[in-house]
Amino acid sequence: MKQRKTKKDNTIDYMLLATSLALLAYGLLVLYSATFYVGVNFWRQQLLWTGLGLLVMWAMVRIPYPLWQKLALPLMGVTLTALVIVLFLGEQVFGAQRSLFGASVQPGVLARLVAVIYIAAWLSSKGEQLNRVRYGLIPFAVIIGVVAGLVALQPDLSTALLLAVTGLAMFFFAGGDPIQIFLSLVSGGSAFAFLAWQLPHARARLVDYLGSLRDPTQMPYHVHRAILAIGEGGLFGVGIGAGRLKSGYLPFPHTDSIFAVVGEEMGMLGCLLVIGLFILLIYRGYRITLETPDPFGSLIGFGVATMIATEALLNVLVMTGLAPFTGTALPFFSYGGSEMLVTMAGIGLLLGVSRGRPKGDWDALLDRWWRDWRARLPRTGRSASLANRRA
């Protein structure tokens, strides 16, 4: 079988960078239109977070990505500590204990990226032992269960679901046994459904969604208004800034419902442009994944691309009535500091992986800095399945 071509230079993926910047500019334009009627404070704050996000992205590109494999364990420890603290000391945001220091720091959002880094480090260290239940599935289920469980207890079920789906997809990509993955889907899905049914607000949303499948006129209030806004725009939209439904009629136009603002003001073509840019970004992310021979870098790329893809997909599905309502952000578009920083950090990681693994002195320097971690976080061993994927 013909061997895949890999990058020979250390340049970043400029198509991925250009697509990310296009989504960022598009998102800022839509957010300004969605909030200018209540003042420019939202947009100015988001502009600040965007600037910080670009700095974070640049830093993630410059830092050799193998360093994150060595930092995976302490990063996960800090994240778990923050998730525990937020349960007791966090401030409520829309009915959930998900915020520290106001609404600017949300550990649940950060946990998604940290989980990607930690799972990539863990999976790449397992090699052929991955398909042994004792060394693969059971420890993996514990990792996902603890992180997603702490997020779900806030309760923030949508973030917990996205985290679990991303982790399971990474397990599959690393070569996990399909039977084990199926059993994980059944057991994890059952546990998630049981937890959702025990929470009054989540149960109400599920009941409303099931009712809307039988009678579309009974769809939830938020989703109904989002669909009306999208329908109001038609093919070309009413014009940027000319939308009326965002001013009091459409709930949360600057966060959850911002895709509906795109639909009203820029029409179906504007919505397709958003979806097309996301598809291009995810395509470039998965292409970087397949061109990276290093298992850790490949898993990082796959995890980040999947993390962004699942969140964007869920937001669009909810706003079009194809999934039960959840308070999910649209990456690059929705207002929020934690969301912006995590998204831009993920893009920076992807761009860093696209440069390739550093050679020579960098590897030696990293080994000297982190030689004490070798016993706790084994060196990357290429799993047989990943090797076969690149054969």
C-alpha cells in the first residue's frame, strides 16, 4: 500500500489559519450586530477576549507540542481541582455552578481541551495494550467518567456530553476495539439518559423535544423563535444589523441563538457560509491528523478537530430543532471569554501539530526538563492501529 506523504518543512497549515481567522472575523461581525442595540460593552469585551485568544493561539503555535504530553498529568490535576472547587464556591450561570471569578472563567469549558491533551497522552502511551479491557477500556472509562461526571454535577450536561463524545471518538481513532466502544456507548448513554431524566430542567427539555417530533407546534419556546428568525431571513437575509427578532424576541441572541441571528440577517446563504467554513476547518484539522506520524500529535489533532466539530454541530442542530435544546455555544461566534480562549488555544495546538515534531535540540531539552516524569507518563509508543492507519 502506498505510504502517506508527510510534511517535510516546519511551516504551519496556512489554510487552517486563514479559515480560523475568517470564522473569527465573521463571528465578531455577527456578535456586534446581535448586541449593538443594548450597547457596545458585549462587543468590546469580546474584542478583548479575542485579542487574548490570538495571543494564546500564537503561544500554542510556538510551544513545541510534545511539551503538552509531559504537562498532561499536572494540567489534568489542576482542572479536576478547579471542577471540584466550582461545585462548592462557583457562581451560578443560567442555573448551573459553572463559573469562577464571575462569568469569565468556566472550568467545564477548559476541561474539554485539557481532556483532549490528557487522553491523547494516555492513549499514545498504551500501544498494543489498548485493546485489553484491564489496561484500556476500564481506565479510559474512569478518566472520562470522573471528568465528565464533575462537569455534569454542576449541572452542565451539554458540556459533559461533548467531552465524553470527543473522548470516545479519540479512543476509536487510536484503535479501540469496536465491541468495547459499543459497550461504552450503551453504558455511557444509559447513564447520561438516567442523569438527564433526574434533573427537572433536562427532563422538561427532553419531553418538549419528543413532543415536538409528534407535533411541531409544540416545540420549545427558544427553538421555535430561533427557527422563526432563520425563516425570516429567507435566502439572502434582511441585511446585517437590520434584524428585528434579536431585540427582545429571540432569547440569548449573543450566545446560544447567534446562529439564528445569522439566519435572519444573512439568510440561508449566510448560514451555509458559516457551515462551509466549519467544514473546511474540520477538514484541515483531520488532514493534519492523518499527515502526522507521531501518535501523540495525531491524537491531539484529531481531538481538537472533533472538539470544535461536535460543539458547532450541536449548536446548529439545536437551533434548527433537530436536537433537544441545550445551552451550547457556537465556536468563534458566541459571546464568552472561556469559550474564545479554549477555541483559540485549540486552533493554536492544531497549527503547532501541523508544523511537525521539533528535531534535535528541542527534544534533548524537553528530555532534560522532564526526565523525572518518565516513570509516571511513559514515552510515546506508536500503537499498532495508528501505525496501520498510516501504512
